[in-house]
Amino acid sequence: MANAKADRRTRLKLHIRKRVKGSAERPRLSVFRSNTSIYAQIIDDVKGITLASASSVDLGGRKENTNVEVAAQVGKKIAEKAQEAGIQAVVFDRNGYLYHGKVKALADGAREGGLKF
């Protein structure tokens, strides 16, 4: 069962990544969700570098499981770091996860913080 879920997410991830590419003008905002945390990175795919990153670990450690409110805070934090780096617009990469719950909250938080996508 676990392998089938992982394989499905990998197929979805590759399908998305065929179409979503980050550049210097519009880098890619990539989301990763673990069982306990949520992570966001802004990546320039042309140069292959991470421009900014934020996670729930930065906000308060791994004491509790991440919920929707923490995911929204991570979205605001990544938007703040992006503004400091001079980034206004990004391409959103949900990384094979459904656009629901924590992933949606992170995206909404990033939009509230000033990112456009």
C-alpha cells in the first residue's frame, strides 16, 4: 500500500514537473510535506539554485504535527523571504500533493504575503 501511494505521487510529480519550470524572472515555489513538517523552497531551475526557503521547523521545531495554520505561517514566511530577495512572481509546484488542506493553506499564505502566482 505504501509503495503504491509513493509511486502514484512520483508519477504525479513528474507529470507536473514536465510543465512547471522556474526561471530567474519567475522561480518555482516547491512544497514538500512530511508527516511532521512542511517545507517551501523558491528555486531557479536554470541556474539550479535555491533562492529562499522556509519550513515549519524554522517556526517552532518538530514538537507538534504541522496543521493548516502553521502551513499558512510558512507561506507568509516564504513570501517575506522572497520579497527580501526581490522576487514578486513565482510558479507554484505542488510536488504531487493534492491542492487541498496544508498545501492550499501554504499557497494562500504566500499570496497574502505578496507573492503572485
